Amino acid sequence: MSFLSQTLARVKPSPTIAITGLARELAAQGKDIISLSAGEPDFDTPEHIREAAKAAIDAGHTRYTAVDGMPELKAAICQKFKRENGLDYTPAQITVGTGGKQILYNAFMATLNPGDEVIIPAPYWVSYPDMVLLAGGTPVFAEATMQNGYRLTPEALEAAITPRTKWVIMNSPSNPTGAGYTREHLQALTDVLMRHPHVWVLADDIYEHLVFDDFTFVTPAQVQPALKDRTLTMNGVSKAYAMTGWRIGYGAGPVELIKAMAKLQSQSTSNPSSISQYAALAALEGPQDYIAESRAVFERRRNLVVEGLNACPGIVCPVPEGAFYVYPSIRDLIGKTSAGGTLISDDESFATALLHETGVAVVFGAAFGLSPHFRISYATSDEVLTDACARIRQFCEGLR
Ligand SMILES: Cc1ncc(COP(=O)(O)O)c(C=O)c1O
């Protein structure tokens, strides 16, 4: 019998491991590799936030804090929800964890029993299904196709709901597609949920501030206030303030759920880093200029990448509303053979051949549950993106 737990056996090895491993191997061999797989802004954390962290150390804020966040930070998060989302929460309805990831994990661990289902729109962020499986639940996938703007439709949601459904995950703008849900899109989904009072909403708003053109971000509890009592609204500082390494995420929801999540956290990690909490406080309460600045840069890069990819024969790249990803289709390339002699039978063979023959590392769609596509993260410089698009174009032009 294995020494390792049966819980761990529920989690499949990540399909992205093969391609990232290969990229690393080729780079170690001295090949010129461009990796477009990172899930984080390429900017430094704004200076006033870094200074606040240094000041926190010097002021001796280096001890345990309240398990799920210090009161000052919870108050700042309540103000954030009021200011930016028009949502009223009290500090007792707020929980702070080590990244948005811990908030999601706590929520599933605190609520799922064997057989409980969680509806996950596909394509999805790779961690959702595995977190649900680790917590003993069952992921139920509902397709969000390119034809529907990569958004879950009310019909697909309705069809996925069963008496065992506990949560539906909503992620706007989305990783991996960048798709954003307008108020009208969300309203159509919340109308469905109003007919199914046993289903809770997990709103993953981590990309809230990365929205482009005239897109207006909205969150489910704001669109349908009657759902607020069964919604966990999750957010964090990672993507909004280029703070991925600081590990601060937060959630807002009904007190009973928040208390249960804190109970779990008290016996696992306890409080997130005290220094990071002071940094997050400075991020939420300080000047917000960084948000508009980074948004402008990402919008320019998005335009560059969408244009570059649509110039590649056989690639169709929709224009995403937000985040820093594009999720083009390669349907027209399936069945072709690359200049290097590889048959493109699916998106994995496309990504592998692209990496071998051009040095560009992308993540294939099967990893996110919708094929045949691939994901590019454009959180890198214009020069790198221009080079990558030129290489991808050459690769596509060489397909026979
Ligand atoms: C969709 C989505 N949700 C949540 C997270 C978690 O972010 P963090 O744990 O850094 O707050 C990520 C990070 O990549 C993400 O892409």
C-alpha cells in the first residue's frame, strides 16, 4: 500500500508539466526559448507598497496577527468593496488568506462532502477542478465555447445544475480566455440561480482591474443582491498591484461560511504574513495610479498579440475583454503537418511542435478543458511578444 494518501491520488498530474518541462530542458540546452505561459504581471510592486512593507518590519509588525486577517486590513477590504463594487460587507464577513488560492481552497474544504458537485465553466483555471477533487467534491464542467465569447450561457448553467450542485464558479475576466461578463450576461446567469436556491456562487474577481476598452467590471452579488447571502466574492492583490509573491487574497461572504473558513485556516497556515498584510493595506488604501497604468500597457499588448495571431494562417483569435491572456482557436490547423514533420493531431501536438521548431512555449487548450486552442499570457514585453508572433506566423505558414 502506498505511503501517500488516497486524497492525493484524486489529483492528476498537471497536463502542463510536460510542456513546461520540455521548455526548461530546451533552454538548458542553450535554445532560444520564449515562454508565454506565466500567470503574473511582469511589473515590480509599486514603490509605496514596498515601502509600507519595509516600514512594517521596522515597526516590529513581525508577530502573529488575527488568523484570517488583521482588523485594519479587513476594514480596508470592506471599504474597497463599497468603493469599487457598491457592496456592503462588515469585517465579520471578510476573510484574508495566503493568496486568493487559499480562499478558494478554504471555501471548498469548508463546504464540500463526497458527491457534492461544483460547476466549473470550461475552459477553466487549472486549479479549480483539482481543488474541488482534493476537497472530496466532484467537478462538473459546463462548456463556454468561442462562439459564445467563452462565456457560460444560461442554458449550459441550467443543464449542469443537479440536486447535488453546491457551487458554481464564475471567473470574470477569465483565466485562460480573458472573457469578461457584462451586467447583462451576469443577469441572465443570476436569473437561473434565483430558481435554484441551493446553489452558491463563487465569484473569482482576481482580474477585476484588468479590463479594456469600455468594458465595465461587475460582480454577481452586485448584479443580483438577493444572491449575496449565498455568494463568496473572492479577490486579491496579486494581479491588481503586481503582488503575486506577497500572497494576499481575500473573500467576502456570509458570516457562517467565513467562520468555517477561518477555523480551517487556524489549523493550517494561520495568518498570512504580517508584513504582506501591511503591504496589502497600503495597496488598498494608497494611490491607485498603478491600476490605470498597468491596464493601459496590457491593453496595448493585447492589441498587439491579437493582431499578430490573426495574421497567422489558420489561427482565429477573438479579442478578450480583460486579464492578460488570449485563447485562440487552431481548429483549421488540425490534420496538417509542420515543416519539421509533426502531424498536428490536437492542441498538445501543436504546442509541442511549436516549441521544438520555434522555441515559443504556450499552454495547450486541453490543459484548460477546451480544445483545440492554446493560451498565451501576454504579461511580457512588446519586443518579446512581437518576436513570438513572428515565430508563430512562420510556423503556421510552414504547415502543409
Ligand atoms: C483565475 C485565478 N484565480 C485565482 C488565482 C490566485 O491568485 P493568488 O493566489 O495569487 O491570489 C489565479 C492565479 O493565477 C487565477 O488565475
